[in-house]
Amino acid sequence: MNPFIIIININMRKQIAAANWKMNLTAEQGQALLSAILSEASLNGPQQEVIFAVPFPYLEMAQRQIREKKGFLVAAQNCSSKKSGAYTGEVSAEMLQSIGVPYCVIGHSERREYFLETGAVLAEKVNICLQHHLLPLFCCGESLSIREKGTQNVFVQTQLEESLFHLDEAQVKKVVLAYEPVWAIGTGKTASTEQAQEMHAFIRSVIARQYGQTVADEITILYGGSVKGANAAELFASPDVDGGLVGGASLLASDFIQIIKALKQ
Ligand code: PGA
């Protein structure tokens, strides 16, 4: 490396390690996992955050456990697109706001696939989150068949257009994006660093075209899909990868601690 080139990190957008527990762990197991992570993990700068997307019944417990740790926050994994009323089994954005939840995952590929959530419904969810001061952690990403056809860029762009592009500039700046290629989720098949960087740069260019470069530069874009302790540092080193949304490896304290340590400073 040329010793006269000094790399200055002027990128102050948030760097985030987000755990997605999905439908795993009992309350006791969740509590033990959080304790193990909290006793070892610390942040390396004010722009770093750690988010735990835990099942609804554990949100308050998790919030109590992380209360003392600055930059450690909880997220709901989903919320209803409806405001309130006769929707048995649903949880509203207003309820989440009323217990102080700061983030909500929207549009995870498992919700799109198993619960048939469409781009239009996800747009409603994003709106209702923002109305209730919940920051949407919005997921996008293509399936294997789309990647094989080579049409992943237009597919992901459409997902963004359908669910986010009605927002104004101030609103879209509140959204955290997560690019999660479906073929890499839970499969052990991580996207290569080049594939991740290429798509993240593309997503940023799409945001720039719609909202301008300054907004695009401020938006955090996480990578998700088989992120592990062993590959996080390499993935996060890419200029447009601002951390990860982590499923399987977030259930293992040692892996998730390593992932937190891999965030850019
Ligand atoms: P994974 O899941 O890390 O187990 O691949 C990621 C996600 O679904 O958010």
C-alpha cells in the first residue's frame, strides 16, 4: 500500500449490526443470549448501533436488559399495516410506539413469501411506522431464479420504488435498508463481497437518482444472508456495506460479538 495515501473515513452514516432472532428461543434462552452478548460487546463510535429484532413477547424484556448500553436498541420483526381494531393476532405500530420500540423490520423476505406481503402492503407498513416514530428497517433482495436470469437490479429497484419512493426526503432518511438476497438467507451461501458491494452501490445510485446524492450517502444499507463471525469483517469492509442483518449467527453469542466488532469505525 502506498504510505502517502491516507484514507480518511468521512462516512458518518450509521453502521449497524442487527440481530434477527426470527421465531427462535424461549424467554429464558433469549435472556441468557442477551446477557452473554452484553457482557462482552461494546461499540467503537457514536455512529455504531446494535439492534435486536426479537419476537414481540420479548421486546420489553430485551429493552430492560439493554437499557444501560448506549447504542443498543430493540426492533420489532413486523407490524400491522392497519391502525387498530378487529384484526385478531396483529400488533400495531402504535402499540410498539407505546412501549418505546425504536425500530421495526419491514418486508423481510420470509414475510413476503410466507405471508404474501406485497409491495403495496409494505408501503402502508412503512407509512404507519413513520407516523408512530418507528424507524423502518426495510428489506429487499432477489430470489435465486432472478439472480440466475441476471435481472436482480431491476427487481430490487422495483421493490424500493413500490414501497419507499412515495416518501419525501425527510421520511426516506429515517429508513435503514437491508439487502438480503433470498438465496443467501439461512443457506450458508453468502453473497461474495463483490456481489454485495455491487448491489449496495446500485441501491445507493437508485436512491441518489430519486432523492439526490446527499440523501443516498446518508442512508445505511445492511447486508443480510449468512453473515457470520468469520465473514463479517470482509463484507463490512466494502464501502457501501454499512453492517449486517443477521439471522442464524445472531443466536450464537460469540459469533454475534465478532460481528459487532467487525463494524466500521
Ligand atoms: P441468516 O438470515 O443470517 O440466517 O441467513 C438473515 C435474515 O434472514 O435476516
